[in-house]
Amino acid sequence: MTAFPETEVRIRSNDLKDMIRVALAAEKIEDASRANAGRKERITLNQAAEIMFNPVGWRPQKIGHDLSKPVGVASRAADLTRARALLSWEPQVSYEEGFRRTIERHRSHKDLEVVRRDLPKLLMER
């Protein structure tokens, strides 16, 4: 694979296999141009949180929104036009499946009691 320092591949994928597939396909780009990889479907932070509640088996009693802060981007989605054209790449994993797999991997490598103990602090700290 020829590497160009200027080549930029933006990866917004929830699954390591998708990221590896697009990284390997990126060797087809020889002019240091970009191609996005991710999902074309938009997802908001609220939707992402809802998707995660089932696999983790937990839901907060209340979800608050700090409306005193500036509103950021409402949702994210990748334009896959160049990835399709240059790399013949399509995402293979849904948001739901990607979150589920990520949560399973996280649980298999973390002490769940420590996570439970520290989660409120970790969620609220910057």
C-alpha cells in the first residue's frame, strides 16, 4: 500500500471490520484525495443514546438537555459518493449492530463493577 501523508480518509464507522475494509481499499487512491467512510443515515445524539440503552440494560430516569449552551450539529452522516466510486465501499454494519458489538467488546475488557462505580463521574466530567 502506498501511503501519502496528505491522504485523508474520514472514518465514522461503528465497526472495526468496516474501518479495516475501507483502510485497505484506500490504497486505490493515488492522488491524495479524500473519501468519507461511515453511514449515510443521519443519527442524532438522542438516537444514539436510545440505541445504546437496550444492550447495556440500563436507562437513566431522566434525560436532560442543557439548553443554555449553544446548539451544535443536529446529526451526522457521511457522504459516501467518493467512497463508492473510488473504493467500491459500502458500510456493512448498522448503527444498532455496531453499538452492540462495541458494548460487548468493552464489557469483555473492563471490570464492570469499576465501570458501574465510576460511570456517573465519567459521563459528567470533561
